Amino acid sequence: MATLQNIRTKAGLLVAIVIGLSLAAFILGDLLQGGSSMFQRNRLEVGVIDGESIQYPEFQQEVEELGEIFKQNYGQSQLDDNTWAQVRDQAWQRKIAEIVMGETYEDLGIEVSSDELFDMLQGSNPHQIVRQIFSNPETGQFDRNAVVSFLKNLETGMVAPDQRAYWLNIEQQIVEERTQGKYTNMVAQGLYVTGDQAEASATAGSKSVNFDYIALPHSSVADEDITITDKDLRDYYNANKEDYESEASRRIEYITYPVEPSEKDFAEAEEWINDIKADFEETDNTIQFVDTNSDIAFVDEWNKKDDLPEAIGTWIFDEGAEVGAVYGPYKESETFTLAKLYKSEMMPDSVEARHILLQYNTQAEAFAAQQLADSLKTMIENGADFAELARTNSADQGSAINGGELGWFQRGQMVKPFENAAFNNTTDSVTVVASQFGIHLIQTTDRGDLSRQVQVAYLTRIVVPSTRTYQNVYSKASQFAGENTTSEAFNAAVSEQGLTKRVANVGENDRAIVGLESARPLIRAAYEAKVNDILTNNQDSRIFELGDNFVIAVLASATEEGIAPFDNVKARVELAVTKEKKAELLIEKAATALNENADLAGAAALDTDVQNAGPVNFNSFSVPGMGVEPAVIGTVTTLEVDEVSEPIAGNNGVYVVMPTSVNEGVGVDVAAEKMRLAQTNTYRVGAEVFNVHRNSVEIEDKRAKFY
């Protein structure tokens, strides 16, 4: 059914933004290992949102439904692990929104009536998703009759179950969007901007200041010139604990035993490619031979000399290699390759062409499109105007308006079937060819200068670790794991053997560690272990096989959600206190100089120069030459010309500023500023209102137990 195909192809991008993706890689057997008690409600709890328990079976069903919708959306039969992770995240966010906002909507009486839904689906101003799905492909106009027909089929059971679920999800998204829109509009109406606010904002934005200043950077104070006690650090930490709030995290220290090809693996790969060279030279079916024997499939492309590897280009164009000749084998990194000159022709560098595109959605439509293409080709060959036929028949509206003209293009700019037809055509001949976009009638109207171009068939053998190599590396990892079963032994052995210890800080729901493939099992293990434990996988082994690495790891430290312990953030606290102590010294130094001089002339006594900056206004983000210094901006925009400030503690040092000129601005448009502020408030409501509600409730995310 064409309409359902449109649902997939046209709604894809819009719906995907709202729904997200992912599948569940949860194995029920993991639950069974703990006995029947594992089925108690708390053991199946994926999370708690505002006191409401979210159970695994129900949540997993929602995940799978979203996953199936995504598959339909993009025409995929399977989703990879990363995509499933995104689906689970989307399902979780939707669940949070449903619970957190649902009660608010109910209390306020906000809902979407059946009449509203009808209007959004079939009314005079349908929702953009519906409009995009049910638009006429030829005219681009919304087809209300197509909506009615589809919904009737939906009611009478003429729509497949998966397609029905897909459509109902679209309806759900439309309703949720309208409900949220009502609420945010209601809140936005309460954010009134007064005339005084608008005038103050407009004035602040129009008034600009140029100023002189002296800068005393923190780096000008040596570390040994300040004294920091443990009490200083703890006092600062206790006074600024909110700065050290953190999510739960684990610090993993680990070593890797990478599985890489051995010398014997390289020798065997080289022997294999030498043995096959004669057959490669003799075969009459080069493409099939490459696709059957090479680790990299044949690439259908034409190249000039400069497009080829230097050695291959020299062999063909300078040394006179003939078609059928084979070069190599040659070694590049972890590959051995044979290169065969497959074709050599004089071809244009570029062509000028025009086309007519006929699109289809069903097999019947494809047959009809092919029939029409053949008919149009005959008409053109009999003298019909190509441009006029393109304007009335082509689905490519961008070129149709210009009679199908595409202009000049080189190889690589069009899809391969289209490119081959355009470059192989003689001037003014018409070819019918199919691509993923539909059926094309292509006429090459001009050809560029001819040059020699070649096709090279590469037969490549990628050197991979053999089973023997895997076993040898695993044996080394196994020996280390067996001999070092405590963190103390682990660290001592790493030091004694000169191994490289790596560190990763991971969150509970993280899925990746840089440099390790499919690291989720290692991360889960870290959250199931105690500090200083050697981590074990679900088979109780201390060796994790992650891609091409065997990994042995220890849990070095654990941080729970909330205020991070002092010892965990001591280094950060020390940096802050160091900055504060240096600022105190510099402020005292600057104040002394200011007491002796009414202007900035005392800069010489401070071993610094007077600099100038500007213009800046109250809304400026940074100061030219100074960087992000909001305290400086806030101070200098309030001073009079030639008024010297008190020392200012900034991000990078201590500053003293003096305005040299002020531009008050003219023609301040208070009404325009009032409108701008109102629009800004509206945008902020849409972006922030959900976060405000979300932060007002307690949310416990336990998904890491299951995924």
C-alpha cells in the first residue's frame, strides 16, 4: 500500500526525532540464576520515578515497541547494540515525562479532545507529520482523502499489526506534543515583560565602554609564596559543597593484552596471496574472482593517474602496463594486495546531462513507471521535446523546472548507476536506468575533454590473528589473572612487568570506554564489585574479551551519587583554594598601588603595563584580549569615565579597570526589546519547563542492572 510506504519514508526523520531508538539485550536467565526470589518486585525494578516503581517486563515491552517502530522507520531488520541503547534511553525519557508531567496536566485539566485529534489528522490544518505522510508526490499538496481512506482501513482491520502499531505511535506523539504545547503556552503567558525591564535591557545592550586596565595574572604568584593548610581545604570544601555534586562513578584501572597478528600470521597471508596470483592473472571473470577471494569487494570506479596510489599509477601510466597485467603483491600496514589493470579507456572528465525521474512505491507502480519510461524514451527519440516532458513528468522538481537540466558534473557526484549511464552515453543519446531514487531517463548533452582513465581490480588479503595467536595471547592473560588475584598483587605485577596500566572513569549507564570495544560488560562488573576487587565477568572469569583485547581490571575507587567525598575532590579543591589565595595577595598588592596613585599610573610599580580593551557592554560574553571575565564586565559598565575601580578578582587574575569612553547608544527601541525578551522567555519555557518538573521529583535509575 503506497500510503503505508509513505509513512515509513516520509515521516522517518520527523518521527525519529521524537521517538528515538533501541532494543533490549537482557537475558532472562541472568534473573533465574538468583532463584525464585529474583522475581520479587524489587528485583525486577528498572527504576523509581516520583515514587512509582517501573517494572522490567512493562518497560522492556515499551522498549521493544519503540525498536520495532524504528526498524520500520528506516527499513532495517536488525538494530545494533548502540542503537538499542538509544532506544532504551528514549523509552526511559518518555516514561519520566509521562509520570512527571502527567499529574500536572491532570491537575490543570489539560488534555487533547477527540475533536482536536480529528482536526490534527483530517482538519484544515493537519499536523506536519500527517501533512508530510499524506502529500501527493506529484503536486506536493496534502491529500485529505488519502488520510480518510487509511483511517477507514485501520478501523476495519485492513492494516497489518506492525503498521497499525506504527501509526498509533504517531498519533501518540502528536497528542503528547499538543498537550505539552498547551502547558508551555500557558506558562509563557504568565511571563510578562514590563516596560522598565525592556528599557533596562535595551539600554544595557546599547551602552558600550572602552577602558584601560592592568592585569595581575594568578601565574605571577609563585606557589611557594602562599601557604595552604588542610583546614583551608576543608573549610573551602564545606562552604562550597554544591560545587562538588556528582553522579555515581567508578574508577577502573586495567591492563590489556591486545590480540594482534603474529609474524607467522603475516607469513601465511603473504604465502596465500602469492599462491593465488597466477589464478588472478588467468581469470576471465575478474570481478567475480575478486568478490569471491578478496577481503575487500571490487570497487567500480574509474581513475586517472593522480587518483591512484603512486606505485600503481607509475606502473600503469609510465611503465606501460597492459590490460590484464597484475602488480604485486605489495604490503600496506596489515594487508597484502594484488592490483590488476582491469580496463583502460579514453573517457571525458565531466559530462553535461539532463534527466526525467519517475518514482514508485509498489511493485505495480514500478512496472507502470518502467512502461512510462520506455514510452517517453521512444517519444524523445522521435523528436519530442525532452525539456517539456521533464517539466510535466519528472519527480525531481528541482531540475524539472529547468527542463531536467543537471549541468556539468564529474564522476563521484551522482549515484553509480546514474553516473555510469551518463558517462557511457554518446552525446544526445537517451538511456533508461534504475537507481535507489527511481527510474531515470538520462540524456548526455555534452562531454568534456577525453583523458585516459582506468579501472583497477584489487585483490586484498587482510592479515588477522589466527586461532593459534588468540590462544597464545589468552594464555598470557590467563597466567597474569591467575597469579594476581588482589589489587595489591595486580599493581605490583604491572610495575614489575613494565605493563601499561590504563584508567577509566565510568558512569553506571555508560556503554563505552575509549580504546575498548563493547565495554558494557566491564562497566557492569565495576558496579557489582567492591573497591579493590579484581573485576569478573558473568562467567566468573577475571578476563574480559572485548573486541581484540583481553582485559584484566581492578575497581580502584567508587563515588556514589551526591556530594563527592573530600578525598575524591581534594585536587580540585586545592586548585580553587590556590587561586583564591593568590587572588588575595594580588588584591592587596594592587590596593597598595592604588592608594599611592589616583589613576593607573601605579602600574609600573606592579611590574605590568596599562592595556586597553573594548568596546564591551553589559551583555558581552567576553573581553577582547582578556577572555571570559564577567566580574570585569559587570564592574566596568557601571563606572564613570576616568573612574578607577577597586581590584577585581577575576577568573584568570586580578584586574583594575578605568573607563576611557562610554557610548550611550541612540535610538533605543524599547518596544522591540520587549518583544525580544518575551520571545526569549517563550523559548526558555519550552526548553526548561520539563527540567524544572523533573528536578522537583526523585528519580532512581536502575537500568544498569538489566542492560
